[in-house]
Amino acid sequence: MIEFWLNDQHIRTALPAGLPLLDFIRYESGQTGAKVGCREGDCGACLVLEGRLTAGALHYHSIVSCLTPLAKAHGRHLVTIEGLGAAAPTPVQKALVDHSAIQCGFCTPGIAMALTALCLSDEDLTEDRALAALDGNLCRCTGYQSLKRAVRELLLILPIRPEDRPISWLIAHGFLPAYFSEMTERLTRIAAPFISEKEKTLVAGGTDLYVQRPDALLQSGVTFFQNAPERTGIRIEESRCTIGSEVTSTAILQHPALRAHFPRLEAYGRLIASTPIRNMGTLGGNLANASPIADWAIFFLALDSTVVLTGPAGERELPLPHFFQGYKKLDLQPGELIAALRFELPGPDTFFHFEKVSKRKHLDIASVNSALSIRLEEGIIAQARLSAGGVSPVPLYLEKTSHFLQGKLLNAATLQQAQALAQEEISPISDIRGSETYKRLLLRQLFTAHIHELFPEVHEAP
């Protein structure tokens, strides 16, 4: 039995675990504020709030209900536009109206929920972060300037720090209805779900599987990762970092220690999917998908990472480049799961950069993406690791180019030779993301961008 709260309503249902949450909300519960749009997680018309209990505290995030299996709602609080109440407009709704940020209205419920999630954010609010809260919502009517004005008005009335805007404050100021104050206690009364051994497809975030084969998942049945301790946390021991496979992209991007070691981490994250997809998608899912342009795979290939696998024969660990065997092929034995990913955090002499080019800057998969890690000793490249996606059947660690750079002076001549060698290592094909020639040019430009960003004093020779 799947049990959760939908707005102020207690739900217990025996419907199939793989049923999209959006379909349950609209067709079983009759709450039609969440719209059926792309069914691929792109448009945000189906966006809802999800409240999860973590270590006894309730945290809310935006998610797309079209890619969320019904069983993932177990033990959680789901909120649609109807759940914000109809007695009076909330400050979010009022700001949208006051700034003419509503026209046809199809996308408006999702936008209102995204901005309500902003109010519940666990981070300090800045204008940049506030505007980024809408990166998962598409609107064809407003031109977005009116939406930006509405966001800026909200920033004038919202406390900047999350501790100054708890749920009690948001209730008192009309952002949330009063029943939100009871949700922590209500969710603690929901028992852990029963997991059937007969279910066939193991799902983590579901953000890719439910785009590829939603009907098959509904028919065949699904089962889910269940927050095993070894797969859910981020642990740092001295300079060694271990990230569990169930950790979401958002959790990675918001981790204070990782931000300290990767100062541009938040900016890199904006290039990966959208806010609601990052709230759902997991590191393990990104690796297991085995896409040649998987953003996290490219990121961590440049950090000499290893992947930890668990299965009937126990635990084994292998270098991340060896995990990718061919197009959509992984070194996974029968019954094995991805448990974690490990890597050494960069020290003060190590410089790291991630780049991505896609047809649109946000909410898109890459044409080519790339990462570079360089450790310097007195101007000499002591270690280098270059990775690239979209230029090979697998997420590619450019081993020959990386080895060539080691022991060389960091100067224009070295970089020019490295560029030529990188072109020999890649094998892009022409497809919908771009021609072979275009992708080769992109990798050259991304390598140059790495160097110009990290070492602006070094200029590539013409």
C-alpha cells in the first residue's frame, strides 16, 4: 500500500507503483492544477512541491510529477496549486498578477509552485538564485520579463536567510496554509513501504527512465532504492570524498565542503538539467544511464574517480573510465548495483573547470561537455586529467592527452600540441546534436575555455 499526503488529504492507494504521479493527481484525485505538457520534465507545467523527512526535519523541493513514479510519493507530502488554498492569493500569486506574469495560464500553476519552493529554499536568497528557481519552467506568453519583476518583488518581502523564513513564518505571512505546521508529525506516522521481491525494474530518480519507457514501467512494475546509508550520504575523510549513488544532484551542488573545494560548483550545476530535475536525479542514475554526454560522468572522470559496486560477490571498486565498456554498456555483473563514487578532493595546487555547450544554455543535454583538472608544481604540470562527452561512444577520459600534459610547462606551445593530440583521441559522429566537424571544433573551444578560465595569463598560440 502506497501512503502519503496530497495537500491536506491523507492518501492510501494500491494503484500500480509505476503509475506517473501526475496521472494520479489529475485523474484519480481530480486536482487539475498540475498540467499535462511535455511528459519529459522539460516544461514545468506539472511541477509540484515534495516534502521529505530527513533526520526528523521536513524539507521541500520542486519536482516534476510527470516523471515521478507513484510509489516515490510514499511517506512524503505532495503539494499542488490547490494545496496553497483559495481563500486569498498567496504573496507569490499576487506578485504574478500584479506584474502581468499570467497570460494563457497553462504554465502558471507550475510557475507558482516553483516560486513557492523558492520561499521554502534551504539556501540564502540572492537574485541570481531566485531567478534560477524558474529554470525548469517554460512560458510562451509572458516573455519572462514580467516573471522576473514578480521574482524581484518577492525578494523584497522574503528574508534572505532560510532560518529567518521557517514554515511558521511562511504560514503567518500567507505563503502557506496552516496545515503545513502539522505535516512533520503526520509524516512520521507513515510506516516504511513493503518492497516486493517480484518487481522487475530498479528505479532511482526516474528522470531518464520515465522519459524512455513510461508505459513499459507501468506494465512491468518497479522497485526503488530505499535510502540505504551507504548510498545516501556524502562523506569526507581527510581528502577522500565518497558520494553515495542515491545522492541527488541538488545535494551535491549544495554541499558546503564540495563548494569550498569547487568554488564554481553552483555555476556548473546550472548547466545540468533544471532545478526540479536536479532535485530528483541521482548520481548513480546519471552514471548507470551510460550516456556519452552524462554531465556527472564527465565531471568526475577528470577527478580520477573510482566507482564502488556491490553485489552477490561482495564489493568491488574500479576506475571510472573502466566502468564504461561501450555505448550504453557498463561493467556491471548480474545483481550488482552502483553504491558510491570516490575521489580525492583537489588541493590548493589543483585547478578544475567544467564546461558544456548545448543548443540552449539551460535545461538541455550537451552537444559536447568537458572537464579539466590540472595540478601545478612551480609552473610545471604535475598531473592533468581531461574528459569529454559527445565525442565518443562513452564518456571519455582522454588518456593520451592527459599523459602528454604531465611534466610539461604550462604555455601556449604545450596547449597547442595537446589540442592536436586530443583531436586524434576522439571519434565524434554527426547526429541531432551537431556534425562531426562541429563537435571537434567544440572540444577545441572547450579546452581553450578551461585554460582561459583557470589561467588567463596563458594564451594559446595562433
